[in-house]
Amino acid sequence: MKIAIIQFPGSNCEYDALHVLKNVFRQDTHLVWHKDFNSGDFDAVILPGGFSYGDHLRAGVIAAYSPAMRHVREMAAEGKPVLGICNGFQILIESKLLDGALLQNNCLTFVCKWVNLRVETTRTPFTKFINESSILRIPIAHKEGRYVNTRRRIKELYDNDQIVFKYVDENGFESSDSNPNGSMDNIAGICNLDGNVVGLMPHPERASETILSPYKTEHGRLIFESLIKYFNGGR
Amino acid sequence: MKEYTVEVVIESKPYAKDPEGMTIMRDLMHKTGYERVNSVRTGKFLRIKVSAENGEEAKNYVVKMINDLRIYNPVAHTYSIVLKESTG
């Protein structure tokens, strides 16, 4: 499996993702400048976190018009796995590869903390080998992460099994206290209809080694391991 | 061609909460005695100068552009547009 991590001007989590995939999982992973990206022989692509184009106008919207996104769209259409983390999720939303909007957090501030995520579906390459309803401890770090959509579209997301992660408390229950940004229905991550394009606000790449976790957990690994197993015959 | 000024205001749709507007109203206006304020919605303002043959064309050009380039996210935002006097 050959994985691309696309670097936009203002990306700042690309090396974290590269470190995890290359050094922790020993995967053939390449950092590619957005202008040089060509879907070519890549099997999967990751849009990393950060502040592409300084979040000007609206987080992710300028990167959505990078020529790189044309290739990402092609890969998505071919059914290849596409993962958007934080700003990468915002770019997928603004590219219309995922539906909805990510608005300013309810609390109006940048929120950086560890949250609990419940896995809502195992039909994506990134969750296929995680038990449904597992609780993952993974940190968030964003100011524009409040997922918003019309009630009708949110119902469709449920009906089509497109909600991938929700913010929950440590017992796995949804509550307003466990919702760090005011997202509708505690939504932390969603996927497209086919399930191969996934976006989430939390950062699994920051939660893949016990040394980086105050809880000595490494739950972020599960998401990358799932992708690797998916390619190693687990489709 | 003349130069026209087109002003675009982008704001959240009514169903999307606007915590910034709510904070300005509740924690600033109401707390300082401006209790007759019933609602505040914040948004983004773009003043665009554009060359065109006439005002109608200038406005249409901007409408097409803000839709093409997703200057607003139609899921969560609405926009309003005002053509100002020719400045050219």
C-alpha cells in the first residue's frame, strides 16, 4: 500500500501523520506538496490538520480549490480510501466530498483537549477492524469544528450509515457535556455514501503512541491499523 | 468599462446557531443596559470592486463568482448583495 499525505501551505500536522504511518506502522508513505500531487499510483490519501491558507475566508475553502483536490476527487470516485483529519475534514466538506458545514465552536474559543469518541459504523476502511461502539480516547484541537447540517440531511446521514464518530462521555453516552464544540447530534466524523471518504475533527495521529497520551492509550492506532488490514486482504 | 462596488454580506442560516452574535447580545449589550436588543447575527462582509459595462452585469458577475468559488457554504449560510453607485 502506498499512502500520500498532501501538504498545503499552512498544514501543520503532516509530519505527525507521516511519523505514525512511516515509523510506527512501516508503511510506504509519502509527503506530497499539493501542487505536485497526482493520484497516480497512490492507494490512499490523507489530508492532514493545520490551517491551510491561514483559514482565510473559511477553514478549508481555499485548499478545496487546489488542483490536488481534483486528483483526490478522482481517487474518491475510484473507491480509494481518503481520510481528512481536522483541517483535512474541513477541506473535504468545502470540496463537497462530504456534506455539511463546520462552523465556529459554540464556546467561540480554540479547544484543545482529549475527548472520547464512539465508533458508529464499521463500514469504512478506517473503522472496519474496530469493534462498533468502541470508545476511543483521541485529542481535538480546533476552533471551527461544530458540525452543522439541516435536520433532513442529518436524518439521511443516519439512514445511510454515514455517521462514523460521535463525541461521548467515558461511559459511551452522548451528552452536551461530552460535546466539545456544539456539533449537532455530537457528530465528530462522517463519511460519504460509499464509505471510502472519511473526515473527522479529532487527531488519531496524535494518539497512536502511549508516550503521547496522558492516559497511556494508543487508540488512534486502531484507525490506521484498520486501513492497513483493509489493504492486506481484509476488504 | 466602469468600476462598480458590490457589497456581499454572508451570514448563518436561521437554523445554525450564531454563538458570536449571541455572546455580543447577552454578555455585552444586555449586560450594559441595552436590553431592547432582541437579536444579533454576525457575518462576513466583502466589498468587491469590479469592472463591468453596467451595474446589472457587475452584480451578475459577483453572484456567479460567489457561487462558483463557494464564498459561502450553502448548507449553512445565506448571502445578500448590494450594488453601490459606480465609483469608476
